[in-house]
Amino acid sequence: MRILVMDVGGTAIKSAIIDDTGKLSDVRTTSSDKNVEVRMEKVIHIAGEYSDFDVLSASMRGQIDDKAKTMLFRYNKAAGEDAQAYPAGEILGKALGRPAFILNDANAAALGEAHLGAGRAHKDFLCLTYGTGVGGAIIQNGRLLTGTRGIAGEMGHMVTHKGGRLCGCGHRGCYEQYASTTALLDSARKFRPELENAKEIFNEAENDLRLRRVITAWEDEITEGLLTLTYIFNPCAIILGGGVMQEEVLLADIKKRFFKRVIPTFSDVDILAAELGNKAGIMGAAIYAKQRLNEI
């Protein structure tokens, strides 16, 4: 079976064919669009350029009801109002005349890590990705735990600061408002507005005490969330992803803070860096397609 896999982001769409051996071929990167409808048109166009595949599986940003194959919108809907749903999976299936599956990008990354990356030795683990926001996923027995509507794992929206910063979800004090790479940049730019990314912050921190303090405070925020999740799930492992986690000192600092503070009975947990990098999404999408096809 040949699976067309896509990692559909707001700025780029990565696509490739994966065969039964797990080999990637015809890998492409295409510009994306922030408008959902335009983005979907691009996905259909890209898929149309691949002729020899049996099923499409795409990882996408946002809340996705994986079983209903819909994207959900409007976190801050009015009381009693249902979330708006966009039938992305149905649209893709009809346009391509083949089975089409969609799943949240953090879930796809977690599946990839579970079967091919840092989670290979662990049946159950949590996976968090730190970037524009904080994505999360829960793996049990090698499969995603997605909840009643398929959208479990929104760890970035657990409240860590009651009445704190306003989040895009409509609540205040969400974890991602303090632990995301965006939060790190916002704090650093208060006195170093020229900084463009997290890598620059870590590089400049060697000679800037203020930046070192910003990083320390941010690492504390990450750790607070990980402690809370550990007490809820008691996982055997937590896998941390996102480009910023490539900073070697970061994982070591987080582990040091975590194990200094964690309740001893919860300390039997591995904290690991994700291994698959930007391939995690497409590899996880392929695994997800195989799992779903086996259910049909």
C-alpha cells in the first residue's frame, strides 16, 4: 500500500509517498495559506499531482475530531453554541476518490515518536510540542487517546495562572501563554526587540544576564506544567518536541528542575527529546492511516 502523507501547516505543506517498507519518496514542500479554505484547495491540488497512491493521511493544526474527520473552530463560542465544524476529511475523500484521514499535528508527531522515535521503548507516554503554542498528545498502548470528540490532549490550554494572560481560546492563564516559544520571545523582546527566534535568545544569553533570567523563568513555567501532567497521568515517559528543544542545555535544565521538585512516588518517569524532527508529522500520519484502515 502506498500512502500519500501530508503535514499541513500555516506556512508550508510537506508531502511524500510512504510505501509498505516505510520508505519515503517524492518528498515535496509547498507554500501554504493561513486561510483554511485556501489551504484545503492547495492540499487537493498537491494531492492531484501524485498519481500512484491508495490513501491520503494528513496532519493539520487545530482541534480535529479524528473519527468524524472534521476541523473544529471557535474556542470562545457563546454558551450553548456548538463549535463550527469544517468537513476537511469528507472534502478530501470526495475530491480524490480515495480514503482520506486527518488528525491533529501534535497527535501525528506523537504517533511517529511512538513507533519510530523516542517513544519506541514506551507503550504509554505524553508528548508535548513547544512552538507558537503548546501542543499535546496522549499515547496508550501505542495508540492515541483522543477522548469523546477526538480532541483530547490540549495541554497548552490547561490553566497554570488563574486570571493571567489572555489566550486565543478565550481563557486567561493558559500554559501556552507562559511555556511556548512565543512566550519566551515576548519576554526577551521587552528589552531586546531585535531578537527573531529562540536560537538567537540562547546564543545571546551567554553574554546577557537578563536573557539568562528570562530563560530560567521560562524553563520554570515548562516544568510547572510537566509536574501537573505527571500527577494527573503518571506516565512512564514524557517526550518534548518543537524546534527549541534542539537546544542541548534546555532538556538538561528542565530535567534538573523537574526531578528536584517532583513528588518522589512520581519520579519514575523518563523525560526525553523527540527524535524525528520535522519528519514526525508525516511518519505519524502514515501510521494513523494504517490503524484506521484496520478498523474499517
